[in-house]
Amino acid sequence: MKAAYIEQFGGPEVLKVGDLPDPSPAPGQVVVDIFAASVNGADWKVCAGEYAQPSFPVILGRDFSGVVSAVGADVTDLKVGDDVFGVLEAGRDGTYCEKIAIGAAIVAKKPATLSHVDATALALTGLTAIRAIEDSIKLKSGETILIQGGAGGVASFAIQLAKHLGAHVITTASAGNLAWMRELGADQAIDYNATDFRKVVSNVDAVFETVGGDVAMQSFAVLKPGGRAAFIASGAQAPKPDRDDVISLRPAVGRARAPLERVAELCRIGAVRPPPVRLFALADAVEAVQISKARHLKGKLVFKLR
């Protein structure tokens, strides 16, 4: 099979495209012929060696959409020919390729109303947003939430989810994305290049922080006493608050079928729509990961493999 992989750590330029062996399903697994795989913010970090890897070569990528082409022993709820989408097991990379073997229990059937491109664009972003907004923050109707970096894949999903749950949604974005933030449902969109959010936001119930760096610690300032902040761009542990009356959370993005089915249902009822997508061929993996690393993008970058 064709795959984009690394044989040493470094910048995106160390990625190469070549042939690697096809996988076979172990008991409890299915093999999926990948039609589309998305680029995520963690991919360039894997390339740089920021995550432990068992051995080279390492195929990048974490989410996918495709068709089941083989079924291992003990798999009874999926069959050859099923359209599916999902996210690889936690700590595992390997979707920048034509085929994967994955545990059937964490794969969801793809709705016919979603293309393979849109399904992979929503897989890890939607899973992360659901784990953060619903499972960690436990956002309630009537609460106010600040979502930092709204134009990113996870944050743009979170804006729509928070609005669907009945929250008042504030977000930060660059000037060129403010109108899009309002289209997604944000009640207030702040140009982070022109305005310090701490001067116009205060006393919110929750913050979902997807940017990292100084923005993470600054986010505690706008919480009301007892407020909750969830962080996905500040490493494996949530940052320690500089005040003792708020809660700092690091969502655990566990893999399971149910939250992927929740992603599909939110799309079916129109609560969430797929993000804008820029398509790449697998041969252009270096360029795609370079763009992702620069972080100034709207929506998702997706490899179309079939």
C-alpha cells in the first residue's frame, strides 16, 4: 500500500511517500480501505518526535473514513463493504495510507449523507470537542462559554455544539474569520489581533482553550468563581490556575463508537456542519503538514486517497 511516513524525526520535510506492507486484521479488528484521512495539529509534533513511538517507520495521521475490506475473528457488527469512519486507538498514528487495521469496537458506520472527506474532517475534531464540552466541562443550557481559536477544526465544532446545547458562545479568531464564527453560531466574535479578550470578556462559566501558550494562563482571568476551563493545546496536563476558585481540566479523548455516532447524529440534525476542507494528494504530505504546523488555516486539510 502507499503511505506517507517518517524514518527519522524532524520537520515536515522528513516525510516520504512509498510502499509499505498491507495490514491484516487480528481478532476483533477490521481492515479499512481509506478513502480520506485528515491532517491534525498533533501530526507535525509526531513528526518532530514529541510523542513516544515504538519504532520506525511511523505513518502519520489519526482519523479516517473508508470502506471495510476485511473482518477479523469475533467481529459481528461490521461487514465487508460497510462505510465507516473513526479515530485510531489512543497513542497510535497511521492513517496517511491506503489501508489500516483497527479495533472494530471504536469504528462507527458513516452516514450516507456524509462524504468520506467530510466524515474524516469531523472525526477527531468532533470526538475531541464532544469529550471536552459535554464530558469534561459538562456545559449546560444558559451558561456562557469562551472558545479560544474558533477557526480551528476542534473549536469550530465546539462552537456549534455549545450553541446546540443552549449556551451563550463567545469566541476569538482573526479578523478574516469573524463573519464565519457568527455563521457557526457564535454570539460574540473577538479579533484576537486587535483586542485583548480579557478587556471585553468576564465572568464566564467556562472556557475551552485550543490555542496554547500565553493564551492558556490568560484564560483563567475571565472565569467566574467556580468556573471550568478545559485545555487541549497545553500538553498532557492542564495548566495550574493562578487562582484557587476555578477548575482546570484536560479532557481525556478516549476512543469509542458512541461519541462518533454522536458526531454523525449532530450532523444529521443540522446542529453541526462539516468544516471547509482543502484537499491534498498523499504525494503532497510534506506541504499539508507544513501548512498545519503554521496553524493559520480555516477548517481542515484532508488527503483524498480514493
